[in-house]
Amino acid sequence: MAAHATQARSQRQVTARLSTQEERQSVRRSSQPISPGSLAWYDEHSPLARAGGARRASPFPKGPVSKRTLLIGLIVVIAGLGIWRFVAGRVDRSKPEAVAAAFFAALKSNNLSKASGYWVPDGADAWRTSASDKIEHMQSGSYARFFEDLPDTAAVYTGSRRAGAPASEQTMTASSGPSLDVRQIDGKWYVCRSPL
């Protein structure tokens, strides 16, 4: 009889546990705003659906992004930056104003090798060495004033011809004062005389 009483007590505990679990599941079902049947991507035969839809299945797989996708994305970003850098840094050599502005911008940043790229090709190396020598021998006050007096990128350039200058040369004067001479060779403009 004692065994029968113990068995009856354990059955009552099991049914009590089952009823509380069923109550919990019914509360979960009633608090869920989205039913599993209303979503096309929800698998009705999944364990989640049988458990009362406690969690929704995602249409997108969770997990790390593949290395291939990251590599392709990185290549696209690098290519985009390279193209932007090429297009943004290009100077239209068919316009003397653009060449003068690029030359002064390179000179103002004290980049003589870049500035010599805008110089007449056969005299670029000689100009770079003489300009470097002149800059080295400047006193500190004149050095600072020289670079401060160079026009900034917003300067407007006007073209004129010097008396006795060849037809292929123009003097480009910046709105802030300094000027330089440019020469046209094969449809492209190059600097041939500058303040340095």
C-alpha cells in the first residue's frame, strides 16, 4: 500500500508539472503577435512551430560573412578609391589656368618633384635643382613669406601675352598677385617661367 501511495503521489507531481508546462505554452502562444501560419518563410514542421512558435525563424542565415564576400567587398572599395584618386588628381593640360593652379598648389605644399611635372619637360630637372637650391638658401622670414604669398586653390587666373613672347606662350596672373608663364607644346600647357 505504501508503494501504491508513492506511485500515486509521483503521478500527481507529473501531471502537475505537465499542466504548468501547458499553461506556460498557452501564455507564450497568446503573447506572440505573429502566428507561424501567416509567415510564408516559417517552416511549420520545425520544432519551433510544434513548441508553439516561441521564436521566429529568420529568412536570412545567421553566421559570419564568408571570406570570399569580404575579399570582393575589399577589392571593390580599393578600386573605387583608386579611381576616385586618379580622377580627382588629374589636371587638364589643355587649360593653362588648370596647369597654373596645379603648379602653384604643388609649390605651396613644397612638393618640388610634383611641381616639376608641370614644367616644360626638357627643363624640369634643371628647374627642380635650382628651385631646391633657392629654397635652401632662403632665410626663415623670406621662406615663410614666399610660401604664404603663393595663391591658394581658389585663386582665379587671367591670361595675357608679354611683349616679344612667342605665340605659344601666355602669362597667367593669379587674383592674389603672383604670375607665371606657360607654354603650349603639342596641345598641352607647361610652366616655363615661375617666381622661383
